[in-house]
Amino acid sequence: MKALQILLLFCTVALYSQSAGWSSFYSFDDITSVHSGGDGQVYGVAENSVFSYDPIANEVVPITTVDGLLGDEIGALAVSEDFMVVGYGNGMLGIHNLMDGSVILDSSVQRNLSIDPTKKTIHSFLIQDQTLYLSAGYGISIYDLSTNRFIDSYFFGVGNSTIEVNQTALVGEFLYAATEEGLYKAITSDPNLFLESAWNKIADGQWKSVGLVNNVILGVVQSGSQVICYGLTDDVATEYHRESGTLFGVAVSDTELVLSFSNTILAFDDSQSVRTLASASGSLSGQRFTSATTVGNELFIGTSGGGLLLHNPSETRVLSPSGPLMNDIFEISVLPNEELWIAHGAYGGFYNPYPLNAYGVSHHSGGSWQNLPFNALLGARSIVSVVPNPTNPSQVFACAMHDGLLEINDGVVTNLWNQTNSGLESLDPIEINENPNYRSVRIRDVAFDSEGSMWSITSFVAKGLKKRTVNGDWEDVDLTEIIPINQASGYSKLEISPNDEVYFGSLRYGLIGFAEINGTPVLRSVDVADNLPTADVRSVALDFDDNLWIGTSEGLRVLYNASRLFTQSGISASTLILEEGGNIGELLANQFIHAIEVDGNNQKWVATEGAGVFLFAEDGKSTLQHFTEDNSPLPTNSVRSLAYEAQSGKIYMGTPNGLVAFQGNAYTPSENLEEVEVYPNPIRPGYTGLLTIRGLQADCVVKITDIAGNAVFETTSAGGSVQWDLHSFAGSRVRSGVYLIFVTTNDGLESAVEKVMIIN
């Protein structure tokens, strides 16, 4: 029992509840497995998310990290009448109670140090009443769904070592295990199942599946390039069919095994006959199959890129929920009413776009996804940013790190700008490629100034900073005064101030700033000598007070009164010191910072590599929120991109594993006090959140009193909203009753009065 004791020593169970205030935007196009649930529904697994299809109601329901899934790759899923059980590639186990909506996460396998991390993947489940059998890379585990505890584990490889088990089947008092080393059988009542000697190997080969179909034991073996279907009689395996190809999945139903190949779906039934259920032709032409299952006369097919398909002789239709093209999010842009533009391209740590990727652009508008596939992008590869024109939001520009700048109008690609038809330039082929015909126009980002001119930044050219005026004229800025033309010339996104000062980061030359002062162009930089932790600047963001927040690969700095950079010498960045919980230290020291966003209250959102997302107060001296994959629906702690939408207050977080959004409480300042809003209102019993007052101008004085005029709260708005924790100046929660909210602008010329009812 030694192996079992080690396993249970690390048993960690956490209860997860649905995350209020969060929403998710996952892709459901790449289906890894399809399952028929004991609740009568069909379930599709799409990388790290799931969705259910109800054939009776014809309804599809997404299930994501907002609902308690982890952001990790899903290796196995099974659904009974009461539970949905999810197994992950890292060994984590999720038990979703379908009756009360609760989720239990068990990390026993994931935390077990005695199991090789490469062998912790859970391959499949078998649910028998309240008992769950896990087939995994290390062996078999038994889990009690009624007590939420592991009760046994079997390591029956040579010398009681681990053995990779793909599937199990219960046949009377016997347990069959399909493994990479053969088909095994044991008596379930044997107290020594954790020993190799308790298991009888009845067939060799790489057994991918074993199942009981109408009281007949059927199994499938992958033997080189051949897939062999076996039937078992008295524990003797008899070959009934042989198929060339690679097996992607096997589903066990009451009447047959459903075998999935890339272009064929086969059924192997209890009569040991094999028939074709579907092939990649006709209405399924061009599809790449990954998995399938049958429910009655309906065939459900999982595909790579085409979603989950319902297929029968009369129709083929897509069941997957709509979503972005893929979960790998590189950068997000957001417009009001939840309009999103998403770039899926990428570059390496040194801004190298190779290998070039041929991905489309994802677009969400009007409550639906209207994505642009790669074949609509005029060949533009490695798109890393999509930027709307603020004066004409129906026009956006997609920046490609190899092929130039793509113009999109009303969702239709209209032009690809490069060195042949614009002021953009290709790099000098001698600098990076000996082929004299080599061309590469590497556009990292574009941004618009107050006059509507579009600025762009291009790598590996002397005049990398360019401006296209509203008249269509091109102007450029020579950067070689600071940055030589070499492989170090990679750049971050652009940031343009209200005074049209341009800022951006570079790979090895720190922060770069450009402005025209009294008609004279001024180019400046801030580097390690000016208190940057490194010259590798990855993100910049200007706040309401003209302070430039600088994210580097090794920490955070602030350039106060940033416009001084162009008129004064000796300007240095400042280090922020944070004191929390009695600890004093540098804010985000040594942290790789991907993105910074300033919200409507001048607060700072910071996305990091490996530490999740932080929300800091406007001065950066206190942490208001810290979201990670452990305490939020973030699918990973590596967050590449942030986008703040001022109208809704939402902050969007893009990661390599998917896109989620958090409903914040900060809104852009209003021009007047005509639409002051208080919510929630009324405050009902049990509410422990904040009261939000929005529709404010910056620097409004907000005072809250009870009906008798006694003040309980007062503050000044930094942006367009303030929050109240429902506590008085004395620190205790206020009593039930009606409270008056008085709002006055900083100049005293406008005011508003609102009411809120609090019921404790």
C-alpha cells in the first residue's frame, strides 16, 4: 500500500463557486473529444473548455473557467446523471455537481511527487454508481464521488511501477485495463490490486480502448500504422478488422465502439462487424475528424477547426458555440458595445516573427463572431495588432510582422499596404537575410494622434517611426540617432499623448519618445542609466496626470510628467515602493510585464508573465486586485494583453489559453452630471460588495448621508466613478435605510443628488 499512501498524503480538495463579474470568450472550433452523457446530453471538449448540447431543447451551453473549469488542457471527461467529471493533462481532477452547480477540484495526483509529471495525464473515466475509475499515465485510481476522496490506486507495471492505462472496463467481478503494454485483467475484490502479481496480462500490444458492448468485450489496438479491432471470448483476443491509419479517438456506447480517424468514422459492434459511419466527403468534405460518438441514429463528430458537427443522412450542422478563431490570444482591441478585434499572430522574445503563422483575425460585434479567416487577409502573416481608427471605428488596421499593414473597412479587407504602395519600408535584406530579393515589412503597431494622423512603428529600418496624415501623405522619423539598424530594433506598442507626443519601448535601447517642440523634431530615450531596470521595454501607458508607466522584462517604472522628456535634460524614471502587510519592497521587481492599461479612475491594470493581472491604485502604492488562475477564471498566469472599455468598465485579458473579461467599477469621466447612476440599488440582505456611483466628472466631491443628514462617507473621484463599501467613518456597516448621495463638480457649477436603499 506504499504507493497509495503517498498518493493520499497530497490529497487537496478545494470547493469552487461560479465567478461573479466575469465572462469568457473561448474558441470551440478544435474539438478534442465527444461524449454522450448520462444526463441525455452530448458534450464536446475543446482544448480547455466544454459545451453541452441538449438534443430535445436544441440548446448549446458553454462551460468554461467562469464555471469552474481550469485553464489547462482537458484529457478526459465523463458525465453521469449527477456529475460531470473532468480530468486534466497535469493530473488535476474536477468534480462538477450537476444538481447544485458546485465544483470540487482535487489536486492529489497533480501534487504527487512520486509520479513523473509526464505520466499524470488522465486519459479516461469509468463511472459506476458513485465510484469513479481513472485511467491515467501512471495506472488506475479509484475515487469515491459520495465522499470526494481517492480510495485506492494501482501501479501494476513491471516491478509495481507505473503503467500507462488508456481505458478500463468492468465486466462482472473483473476489471479490464487497456494499456500501452497490453490488455490486463484483475478481480476487483482482490485486496492486492496495487501489485503487479494481481493482474493477468491476456494480450500484448498498444491497447487504446476496451469496452463492454451488449455483453461482448471489444477492444482496439494501434499497431504501427494499423488499427486492429478485437473481440474477446474467454480472454482470447480475436482479430476482426484491420484499418490503416492513426486512431484519434474511441467512444464506447451500449451498441458499438466508434473509431475516429482523420477522414473516416467507423463503428465496431457486438457482432464483430465494422461499418463506415462517415467519411470526409460530400457535406463533410475538407473536415479533419478528431473524435465521434453516436446517440440513437445521430452521429456527433468532433473536428479540428470545424467544431462539433451533428451528421445524419438529411443534414450536417455545426453545434459548437461561436467564438474566436483560437484560444491563443496575442493582442486585443475593444470598442463600445463589446466589439472586439483580436490578433493571434506572435513573435519571439527578440521580436522575431518566424516561424510565420497564417492565422486569421477574430472579430466580435453585435453579439456575434464575424471572424476573418487567413484566406481573406491578402496573405498577411503574423498579425500582432488590430487597431480601430478612433474617428471611424468601422475602419481598422491589422499590423503584420512580415507583410505590412492590412486595412479593413466594415469587416472587409480592402488593402494591404507595404513597400510598393505606401511610405512603409521593407528591412534591408543584408541585415537579416542574404537573399537580395527578400522583403519583410515588420509593422508592430499603429496609433492615431489628435489630428487623425496614423503613426506606425516598423522594425529593422532606419526611419522606423512613420506618420500618415489625413491627406494621405507619409512622413518619417529617423531613429538611428538612438537605435542602430540591427537585430536589436524590435519595438513595443505605441502610446500617443493628448499633445501628440509619441512613446514606445525598444528591445535594447529603453523607452523612446518623439515630439515636435515649436516645429522642431525632438527624439529622446530613457534607459538603464536613467533608472530603468533593463533596456528591454515591453509596454507603456500614459495616465490622466501625464505620468508614463513603463513595463519592462524586469519590472515597472514611472516617468512622472512625461512631457518633460522633450524639454529638460537628466530625466529619470522612478521606482515605486509598495508597503503592504508590514512588508516593504519594489513594486513588481524583476517581473516581466506584457501590458499596462489605465482605467477610468486612473487606476493601473498590469499584465505579467507568470503572475497574473494586478490592479493598482492610481499612485501605484496599493494593490486593489490581484487575479491569478488560482483565484479567478484566468486560464493561465501568463497574460499577454489587456484592453479596457470605458463605456462598460470591463477589462479584457488575453492569454495563450483564452480570453476572459472582468466587470470593473471604473468608468471614463463624463462631460456633465446628467446621467449619474447608482448600483446596485436597492442593496439587499446578504450583499457584501461595493456600491458604485458612476457618470461622474473627474474630481467630483461625493458625499453620502443618512436621511437625517449625518455624513457616513465622503471622497473625491479620480475618474468617472467611485465605490463605497457600505461602512461609515466609524468602520462599521451602516444601518438599513435610505441614504442620500450628493455629487458636486470641482468648480461647484454642477451638482446631482441620488438615493440608495440599503436593506441589511
